[in-house]
Amino acid sequence: MSTLRGKLQSISLVDVLQLLHANRKTGELLVTRGKQHGVLYVLNGEVVHAETAKAQGETAAFDILEWDQGGFEFVTTPVKTPASIKRSVPDLLMEAARTTDSRKHLAGIFTDLNLAPWPTLKDPQLTKDLRIFPEDRPILGFLDGYHTFNEIITDSGLGDVAVLQVCATLHAAGRLALLKPTVSVAVTAARTGFFKKGEQVKVAKIHEAHWLAMGPYGANPIGHVRIVWPRGSVLAEVQFVKGMADQTIGISRELMQSWELPEGIFVGIRPAL
């Protein structure tokens, strides 16, 4: 049963949660912002769990609490969900405010999350005399120049603030380079006979020379590239070809169909492990 609804332009989620907390309500607070959907599960006035399409628990709660556009609806219903959030509502709201401030600060440092961070030193020199919490140290394993910020945030599961804070600490110490290896090329269909056994895509050799002079890519031959487009990404073996147009990538029609890539679409490509 819906007992409370409104628009976030008129009342903030902070005010809504404080109201539910004061009245010890139980139910689901459903929040939408455009195509985004989130749920805050409330038990006796306390937020015990949260979910979005990309996150759960506190991370999801902090994401939802930043929304200031859209709508909400509170549905009174029994809550049967794991208790992933242990903070009281006042503590949760305070931490959410700190997280928002941190995100704004870090966004000013890293304006493009499609860049690939690359440490210029190896441990223990990389982190010597720097304050990096033990629980954040797994992030260091993703900093290889091949993963973008966005990919590290997703793959590490440690959240954007933790990842970017570690990177900000390394960057301020002059120990982290920000690489921009992605090249935009148009997909062209190549005859199956154009490929040797084991090859998947062909790219102009000029890109190989460009990448080999950048960051970590010159340490080993580049045998794979990651192809990224709005609907997905794929890892592919690559062959570099002299004289090939540098604005294109050659892919067999069979692979284009398998990957659902229309001819002429522009994709991003960069070296991959």
C-alpha cells in the first residue's frame, strides 16, 4: 500500500528518510530518476538495505541519496531482505553527505573516467610513505594501464570513491600516469579469406607504433585489443597491417554478426591483455 509519494524537486530524500525514521515506518522507498531505479528498504524506521541496477548496500544508498530529480513512492510492506546496512539513519545520512563531497572533489581531479591509470613505480616504492588503507590495497592490482577508471570501479567492487581516492593519492605523489590509449575507428567488413588462422581483427600498423611508445604497452607485443561500443565490448586478437586506413578496423562479417556490430559504426579500440 502506497502511503507517501512525491517529486524530488519538492522534497529531498533526506527529509523523506527522516520522516520515516521518526515514525518508525516499515516498507520500501522506491525512487526513480529518468531510466534509473533504486529501492531503499526501511525496517522500523531504519534503512537496512538498498539496491540499484549497479550496486547494493551502502554504495547503492549513497548513490540514491544524491538524486535530486525524479520521484519517490513509499510502499508499506513487510521487509524481507538481508540487512546490508548497519548504520542508523542519522549516521547513514551524514556519511552520504561526506561521500557526495568526496565525489565532487574527486571529479575535479579526474574529469574523464575513460582514461587508464598506470603506476610509474612498482610496490613497495609505489605506496611508500603514502596513506592507503589495507582494505583499499586490492585496487592497486587493477592499476595496469589497461583498465579504465570505469572498469576498475566495476571490476574491483570497492566503489568509485575508494578507487578514485587511491588514485588521487598516487597522482598527487607523482606516481600515477593517466593514459588515453583509445582510438576511434569505423567498422569495415573484411572477407573471411583476408584473415589468417587465429586472427580476428585487422588494424592499421600506425596504431601499433603509437601504442608501443605509450605507458606499459611496449613491454610485450600487442596481441589483443579491446573493442568498445555503446552496447558492449569484446576482446579480440589483432593483426597490424601496413598501408591500412588508420580510421578503420577490419572485421569479418561472421564476427560482425556475432558481435552485433553494424558496418560503419564507430568503435573505440585500445591494447588489451
